[in-house]
Amino acid sequence: MKRLKKIFLTIFLSIPILIEFLGCANPLPPSGGPRDTTAPKIKKFYPISGQTNYKENYVEIEFDKYMDKNSVQQNTTIIPALKTDFDWSGKELKIKFLDKTEENTTYSITLGSEIQDWKGNKPDEAFSIIFSTGDVIDSGKITGKLISANPVGASIFLYKLPNDTFEIKSFDITKEKPNYNIQIGSSGLFEIKALKNGYYRLIAVRDIFKNGIYDDGEDEFCAYTDDIYIKQDSIVNVKIKLGPVIDNLGPMLYDVIPLSNKLIEANFSEPLDSNFLFPISILLRKSEEKDNDTAIKPTSIIFSPESRYKLLIFVSENFDTSKSYRLECKSDKDISLRDTIGNIIRDTANSIVFKPVAKELKLFPTLITPPLKDSSQNVPPDKEFYFVFNIPLKRQYYDKSFSLTNLAENSAEKINISFKTDNIIIIKPEKKLSGDSWYVLSFQSDSVFSIENEKFTDSTYKYHFKTADLRNYSGISGSLKTNVVCSGDFYIIVKNQLTKTYIQTKINNKMEWKFDDLPPGEYEFEVFCDEDNDSKYSYGVAKEFKFSERFFLPKDKVTLKPRWKIENYQLEILDK
């Protein structure tokens, strides 16, 4: 009997603890039925947005679903910032202010587009409550759209600029947190309300670390085209394109692996630019020596077949295996190794000491990547053909080694032969090939030698291919009508809505443009002003701040039919 009483007492005393535990946990909706994929919505909230003279120390929000509490708390922004406590009761949330609100101040509380319910569903756009502790709601507004293939989770950062011109010039967005941080939903649309009079700077970022500040070299980025002036009751509409991560850091050399007594492998932190693989950019000398005259000279540098992060460095003489050597990448803007963006190798991570090996390695040239598969079809008539070999070749004339023949006419096509790197040969026809025609590209290897004078295995490689039928292709040409003043050239882009591919061309001085040989399909247009004259759209710069270039999205959509060209199409963009 006493034992039963003890068990009963233990269960009775555990009930309050169990209730408290369950209350703290995320409440789960009833199970069963089809999977819920609908976006969560807000049913009620307090105060109403636009409330003035608000004196309470909380806001209340009721959802139509059970929410993931952590996602709501992590994606709620209060501006100006206040310390808060999140108090849940089922689907209802009370956000309590632990700090005292300031007098005559407009506050904005935003639940970002990354909040989610217990099924992982996210809202279509962010939600905001705006109230003022004084008589006036600051009523300036910025509305807009973020253009991105995946806008969800990106953010709009808005900074209130100082009034002093000098302070604006020294303003650094990489060191300042924004006054407003708005998360973007699937629609890309955003709205920033209750803005005070003054100038603002707007950027788009994908805040990878969720730290509320732009991290240079880590976050995707774009600056708006200009600073924005806001006054009471004004509404400014903007469009901004989210750009890629801005890479300002050069590659680093982090390992050297001896492969033989005349070959080493150098590993880098990122892919390198094949246009700057110069033997003179590498210095190899005994680690205790400083005289460059005694250095071993590389004869060739090529990419490893494994990766563009790795270089194979061939030298003219054997390493002294009793000594250690230092590999140093020269820091010279004209010849230095660099990444694919153009950043030169860092001078703080450009050298490594290594111990060579006595191993002898005799390498014979072989073809490791052919230009295309035999019997390929739908080959572009203007294609260039790349032959990739395992080791560096002698740079000599190979006119008799390569040929291109039109099989229907049994006629030879004139070709240009060049080297991309010491192990990559490019074959380019002098003129565009005929459409819907069979060709054979031949490679006779008996006259190909490595830099060590090793001969290629005597063989003939043949690659038959059929070019695409351009008669089924289409095209469009026309002119641009605009009142936009551009200090550079206008460029026009056509985007295929099915394949998501695009082609770009420059609009000439007569404001005329033309696209030939486009696959049939539906196309949209984009026009941008190339103000820095680099032939590509510029997203701006965060450090040493620069605005992005202006771009325009005409509403025009055209359908190009097979074997049908559209001419004299007038595209119009206006600077409103």
C-alpha cells in the first residue's frame, strides 16, 4: 500500500513539470491527411500597422498554423533595435520589449520570408508592423523588386546616410550594419516603410552568416544605381539585380608535391586563369640561395588533368635531391598567376619549401580529352575544337597533323591551329561551317612531340560530326528608342525562356541591333548601360564604393518561329 502511494505521489508531482515542458516545446498539429504545402499566413496582429502614440511594450501576432519557433525568432527584425522576449501560446506570439521604446520614434517589426511552419512551408513575402511612439508616422517608402534566379533568403540592406558630404564619402557598408534589413520572398518584391526624410543607400545581399552586415568576398552583392532621396509621403520604386560574390582575394599556394626529379605539382586555393600560365612566373631555387641566376628554370606549366586548382611544373634539369628548394610565384601584374576573376596571387602565400625526389618518370604524349565524341550531332557551325594532351608539347607547326573535311562535298576546310596552353591545341575553322552537314575532323599523331622530344604513338584519330540545321533557326533585328542618357554603350540581351540561356550584343551608334541563328522559342529582353566600358553588366563595388550600372527590363516578349526572322523590331525604354 505504501509503495502504491509513493508511485501515485511521484506521478502527481511530475504532472506540473510535464505540462511546463510541453508548453515550452513546439506544439505539433494533428497528424494524418495529405501533406500541407500551403504558405503560412497571419490572421491577426496588434497594434494595427500605422498606429501612433503607441505606449505598450509588446506586439501580438496570430498565425493560421503552428510555426517553427526558432525560424520565427531568427528571422524577425526590429528597427530601431530592441531587446525582446518571444512568448508563445499555440499559434499566438507575443513579442515583449525588454528595452524602453524611445519617444517620437517610428518602429518597424518585420517577420522575414525565411520563417516557416512545422511542415517547412515559408510565406510568399515578409510581413511588417509599423507604429510610432509619437504623433507622426514617418511615411517615406521604398518599394521594389529584387531580380534573381533564387531571391528567397536574400536581403535588402538600407542605410540612412549622414547629412555631411564628407561623411558620406567615407561611409563604409562593410563596417556598418544597415538601418533596415528586409528579407526577400519568392516573388522578389519588397517594401520598406516609415522612412525619415533624407538620403539612403540601398544594396542587395545574400547574408550567408546571418550577421546583419555585408561580408566582402562571402555574400552575393549588388549596389543600387544611385543613392535615394526620401521625403515625407514619397514613394520610390526600384529594381536591383543580385550579383555574384565579389572575389577580391588572390589565390594562395598551399602545397608542393614532387612527382619526379624533373616534375612537381603545385596546389592552389582556387582555379587559375589559363591565359597566365607563363614559365617565367615561377621561380625555383635552392632554399638557402637568393641568387636568381642559379635558379632552375621551368620549361612549361600546364593544368593537372585532375583539377584547375593544380599545376604541373616541368623543369629543364634534375633537382639536387640532397637540397631543399623553394617554389616562389612572382608578384608581377604582367606575368603573375591569377584566379579566373583576375586577382593576382597573394604575396603573403606565394612560396613553399619542398624536398625533391630522385624518381625518374618518363612520360609519353597521349590525348586525354578529345574535341567531341565521334558521330556527334547538332554541333554549332562556329564551334572551336579543343585537343587536350597529358603533357606539354613542342610548339611547332602542325599543319599536316590536323584536317577538317566536308564529307558531302569531299572538300577540305581551311583551319587555324593554335595553342591555348602547352598541352591544349585549338582547331578553329576559318569560316562558319555549313549547317546540317557531315564533317570529319582528323588528327595524325606521328608528327607530335613532347617538350622532352618524346614521340606520340603513331595513330590516326577521326571524329565524325553533323552540324546543326540552321535553316530551322530564327533571328531578330531592330532598333532601340530611348530617352536614357548613357555615358557608355548600350548592350541588349535576349533570354530564351525555355532554356534560360541568353545572348548579348552591343547596340551600334545608330541604335540598331541584330541577333542571328537563334533557336526557335519565346524570348525576353534586357538592356543595360555599360558605363565602365567593360562589355558586361557591373553590379557595383562595396569597398571604395561604386554604384551598379543601370538596367532596363522591357515588357516585350517575342516568339521566334523556325525559319522565320523578325526585322525592324522597335524596343523602347524610357527613363521616367
